[in-house]
Amino acid sequence: RELVSPDAAGDEVQIEAALRPKRLDEFIGQSRVREQLSLVLESALRRRRPPDHVLMSGSPGLGKTTLAMIIAAELNAPLRITSGPALERAGDLAAILSTLSEGEVLFIDEIHRMARPAEEMLYLAMEDFRVDIVVGKGPGATAIPLDIAPFTLVGATTRAGLLPAPLRDRFGFTAHMDFYEPAELEQVLYRSSRLLGVELPPDGAHEIARRSRGTPRIANRLLRRVRDFADVRADGVIDRDIAAAALNLYEVDAEGLDRLDRAVLGVLLKKFGGGPVGLSTLAVAVGEEPETVEVVAEPFLVRQGLLARTPRGRVATAAAWTHLGLTPPPDAFG
Ligand code: ATP
């Protein structure tokens, strides 16, 4: 019955991998990106040349890693995976670049966090399929040019704006990944429930989808938590009431806000009267790193119309006060 045993050593990472779509036509949503990408890939296949380098930007969990794997699969090419923080020295990157095979896809996750010297080496590699290996130190140092196999770089970043322009400009195609619509997340949930052997009626799927923060990874995770609840506290069928009760228990509210989202809004409203307040002040007040608040919580709050980023700082909207059931100060909205 089940492709993935629900308690396969409790390994959620394994489950997540099993739920990944393998080909472009299994990839749900992001229709514009999918169409753009399929043109890029199709024409490369016809020309029998590696496609242009691809940059993907978007919030965590929207499917960037999945798409990188799909690109390699569609090209029938091998895939090498690394990440910006793993490339501390130029030598780390040189070791990878010099061993790529022709047409290989190199995926660099969190590419905005790559160290500077590695980044500069990447410019030349992307443009000329060449690296300069520096031998020796100081005035006697020489650069030995080394040809590398033509490859396709797929970079992923949570914010394209964080990338230095010279790097950004070397990508032939940028895929902007947006949050998913609830209807698309329902499709993700149906697909996952089939693979997991979980019974998911439409009203249950609808309830989970609208609380999934527009993010397939979260949808899949909530599905597993709701399934636990349905198995233990009910007959295993996930209807609307079961889904809602389970998600309330896991502190996911009716709009999909989780603890961090509500902490950010709560502090912004109760401590700073709705703002404006700077990112780092806000982050200290919720006890998180500024990057976590900025990358994980804010994009969804902005998209839900609960928070605005202004030049003077973060500001809560009228909807934020309503959502938390609080009354704004009389002068709050002019
Ligand atoms: P991060 O940047 O944090 O690595 P990501 O954007 O790369 O996140 P993925 O790891 O690719 O996200 O996707 C997370 C999970 O969501 C995957 O396990 C996959 O099952 C599911 N998923 C993502 N996109 C889709 C989609 N379009 N259709 C179906 N499932 C998807």
C-alpha cells in the first residue's frame, strides 16, 4: 500500500526526498517558471549544448533544490551538489570545477553565502569554462590557466538582491519562485498523500493547504503531523475538523502563521506600537537572528499583507492588528 513507510526509521529527510517530483511535468505550480525553464532546456537539448546558467531565487522550501535535480534529470546529465557556505576557499571550488564532466549540472545552494575568492573564480568558470589555479604566494605567485568541461551552473538564493551584480549578470536565466496558491498546494498534498498512503478528502486537503504558508515543504510537513493526529486520535481519515484540530495543536493558525510569524507580529505590535522598527531591533526582541526574521518570517507576512518593509523600518498593517485581535492606537493609521 505504501511507497514510503510512515515510520521508516522516523527519517523525515528520507520521506522528503521520496516526495520530490523527479521530472518537470510532475512539478506542480510555478507555471511561468516551468514554461520558461522547459524552453531553455528543450532548446539546449536540440543544440546539444549545455544550457545557460540558471539562477533560482525564492523563499526556503519552494522547490529550488527539487528544480535543480529536475534540470539535471531532463538534460540526462549528472548532478553535483554543494552550497555557498561549503566554499570557503577558492581551492574548494577549484577541486569541484576541475573534476566536472562535460555537461554536468553544478548546483550551488545559498550561492550568496560563497566566500569572495571562490566567487571570483566562479566568474571566469561561468564565462570561459576556465579556472586560474594560483601557485605560490606573494610577488612570485603565478596563475596557471586550466580548461574545465562546459557545465551548467544552477545557483539558488533566498534573495537575488543579495548577489553581487557581476555574479547575477552571468546567469542567462533567472527563475523567480513565488509562494504557491492554496489550490496548487492542494495538488502537492494529494500527490504526497498518494505516495504516503494517507487518505485525504478534499476538505482536509483544503484546510492544510491554506495553512501551509504558500510553501510545499511546509505542506508536506503539516500533512505528516496531521496524519499522526488522525491515526492516534481518530480513524486515520483527515477531514477538515481533524486537520484544523491537529494544526491548532501544532500552533499553526488559520492563516498559516507559525510561532515565529506570530512572535514577530506580536513584538511589533505590543512592544513597538506597530512600528516602524529596524530589522535588528525586531530580531533581538524575538530572540532570533536578523537573517532568520528577514528570510523566513517576513516574506510571508509581507505577502499576507500583515507587514510592510519601509525605508524607516518594519511597519504593521491594520490587518496585523485584526489578525492578533488587538486594537491599534488611535493615531496608528493617520
Ligand atoms: P531550500 O532552498 O530550503 O533547500 P528548496 O526551495 O530547495 O528549499 P526543496 O527542498 O526543493 O525546496 O522542496 C522542499 C520539498 O517540497 C520537497 O521535498 C518536495 O517534495 C516538495 N516540493 C517542492 N516543490 C514542489 C512542487 N512544485 N511540486 C511538488 N512538490 C514540491
